[in-house]
Amino acid sequence: MRILLPLPDRDFDVTEVAVPWKLLTDLGHEVVFATEHGDGPPAADPLLLTGVLFGQLGAEPEPKEFYERLTGEAAFRHPVAWADLRPAAYDGLILPGGHAPGMRQYLGSDVLREKIGDFWRLERPVGAICHGVLALARTLDPDTGRSVLADRRTTCLPAYMERTAYYLTAWRRGRYYRTYPAYVQHEVVAALADPARFERGPVELRRRGRATDDSAAFVVEDGRYLSARWPGDAYLFARRFATMLTANTP
């Protein structure tokens, strides 16, 4: 199956892209990358490769290894332009996150939101993680004028995680962890018809889910829509998305 994975030109999250790519391609799926102009390979947030603060708060070694492999792949080096996307050509859509300033290109694009809305109406699997949920929250249903997530159960980056990361690093990194003035959770909840449809998940700041251990991971599945909170959920998110793809096969 073909999975579409749009990205900004820079600053996306290493783990939230590399882990789904690796797990899905290992299962035989094709992952197609897309950037605004399709004019060369995108680049992950460099601080997640070196460490945000004193070498800490970055991606774990295995996702960094996956990302290094990914950068040599033809599909990554030659992405499709957002305007040229034909949503019906894909069996699934994954919207990864990231919080550095370059993410605003992706999260604020009217062109990309139009393509996301077209794909959403196909009723095929859609997965979003962390800030990627914002791209869906900001996509409106043309029939109702409401967010496509209005009647869905969802999670996203919880405000306590975003706030803690900001407070820990602001003295050195400024507003690096604050992509927008509003917290991601607050904007997502505002897009829901019922705030109770938001699921924060267990409080977690350090432990991450891993390839063989999902005890610290959390995702929310609502029909053909899957959401996750942060890089620590990426392995479970990718496996659940793969299951959704199989279940959606005619």
C-alpha cells in the first residue's frame, strides 16, 4: 500500500517520521513524502539529532539510525509537491509533528489543508501524532464548516508536556518549544464539538515506548483515525496504523 507523509522543508520531528517510515516499509508498504514545492530533500529538526540541552531531550539512538537511512532513500530525496498531490492515489495518510519554527510552513498551509481534507473524505486511514493533529484540527469540513475532528476522539501533544519542555529550556532555547502562542492541546480541544472527546493519556515525561515495549506509549483510535501524543508513542502508533491499513483493505 502507498502511504502519504507530508513534511515541511525543515524542523520536523526525527522519531515521528523515521519510526513510522521504517516499520511500514519493513512490512512492504511504500511511503511517499511530500513538501511544499518538492524541490529537494527536507531536513529534520537538527537539535533532535544533537540534543536540545546538554545533549539531552533529543531523539533516541534507534530513531536517529532510522533517520540516517531514510535520508538516503530516493522517495525522501525527491518528494512530491503538495499542489501536485492526488489524494486518491494513496491508501493512508500520516501527519507527523515537530515543534521548531520550520513546522509553521506545514501546519499553516492552506494548500496542504485542502489536500488533507480531500483525503479525509475518502474515508481511508489517517494517523496524526503530536503537532500533526493540529493540521487536522485546522482542516474544515466544507459541508459543516467545522473541523474534520469535531466529532472524533483524539489525543495530541498534552499541554503539560509542552509547558514542561518550554520551562526547562526557555533560558537557553527561548520559545523553541512554543510553536504557537496557544498550546496544541487547547487549539485541538477548541476544534472538538465536545471537549470530553479529547484524551490526554497517562502523565508521562521521561519514559518512551520502544520497539519491544509499549508500556509507556498511548494512542487513541477512532474508526479510521489514529492519534498519538509525542515521539514516545511512535512505535505503537506505527504498528496500530499498519493494522488499520490491513483492516481497510477491500
